[in-house]
Amino acid sequence: MRRAALADGRVYVDDRVMKNRIVMVRHHHNALERDDVACRFLQERGFVVEHVHPHAGEVLGTPQSDLAGTIVYGGGQNVTELAKYPYLKDEMQWITDCVASETPVLGICLGAQLLAAAFGARVYKPEGGGCEFGYYPVYPVAEAGFVPHGLHVTEAHFEVFDLPDGAVHLARSDAFPNQAFRVGEHAIGLQFHPEVNTEVFRDWQADYWTDFFYKTPGSQSESEALDLHYRHTDAQAAWFGQLLDKMFTHPGRAAAA
């Protein structure tokens, strides 16, 4: 087996490009989030993690031959305000280009809403308002093994989405029916945040934007959410690691294929 690395970071094995790059689409700058559960896990698996910030003018471009997948993260922007955040249209194009090339896509919170919107579904504020902020149980729907029954996951959202036509409904919560879905075979949207670790969650709780959630029906108190975090964060991380392993082909396995 012959292996070579180019200056641009691409790796060749026996003259084939190794799919070893994961593009993380970010919606703000937060150094702690660059060491979240997803980043740690994928880097330990040998992936090159690249953070791209379209909100700061960075360009996603088109999927390249070394792209193993993309994770589109959450953020304070809203799909319902595309005129205010025009770069979200570029992100939706990125998502559809990745899906068309059978490149795995994982959308988290805003990322899930962008995935839904990219395939024609409605994103909106729920009638009567309400939110989820803290740790809430989710339940499997179409595929019994997608999440363990009652797995507690990190939530931080006040907008919701309908499912795109043909999407597979994967999970629900008590308050919001659409917590996870799949488009085709390679794209999954999660309304919740399994990437969050203790450092990130404590940082979120201390940030100014959480004041909105604490004043909105549906939010847990700071102490309740933190207690649930410590009780459930390990189980959430273990489940998320399994999902990442299923979605993104390990570079070593690709080389051996």
C-alpha cells in the first residue's frame, strides 16, 4: 500500500484520494466548541476537521474528493430570516450538493432546520411559542434502534420544522414531534445537540442568550438542566459516537476497501 500526503492536506493511498476531511459549518466563533464531542471523536478516529464560518465570509464551495462528510452546526440565526442571513442560502446549497454527491451530512439544530428547508420543508416558530432548553428525553419513531427509548439529550431551540417529503422520521420528544429525520441514505437532521460536553454546556448557561430561554415556557431552570446534564451526558456522548461511526467512514477503513 502506497500512501502520500500533499501540501493541501489531501492524502492519497494507492493513487486514490482518501476521504479524511470533515467540514464543520459554524455559525459563530467559540473556541470551546472546537473541542466538543464530535471534534474530539472524529479527530481521534483520524479525520482532519476543518471549521468553516460562512457568517464571517468564508466560502464553502463545492464538495471535493477528499470530503468524508460535513456537520452543519446550530446557531442564533433563523431559517425564517434568510434576508437577514443570506449566507444560509449558500449553506443550503452546500447541503444539497453534499446529498447529491452521497457525502454524509449531519445537521444539528439550525443545521437540521437548514437540511429540512433545503428539501422543501417549512421551518417556523411553534404555535403558542415555547422552547426546549436543557435535557429532555427523546423516543424512536420509524427506526426502533435510532435512539434508545428515553435517551436524554441537550436541547436549545425555539423554532421547529416539518419533515421534507420522503424523509424518514427517526425521533420525537414529548413537546416537539420532529427531533430527528433522515433524507435519503446519507443525511440526518437532529433538532438536539449531542455534541455538547460539560465545558460547552456550562459556557452556554453563562452566556447572555440563555436569558431568552429561561424566560420562555418549556425551558428547564439552570440547576435542573445542570443536574440532568451530569446524569445523562455520558450516555448521550456514547450514543453520538456510535452515530458518528455509522455516518462517517473511517479513513483506515476507506484505505483498506
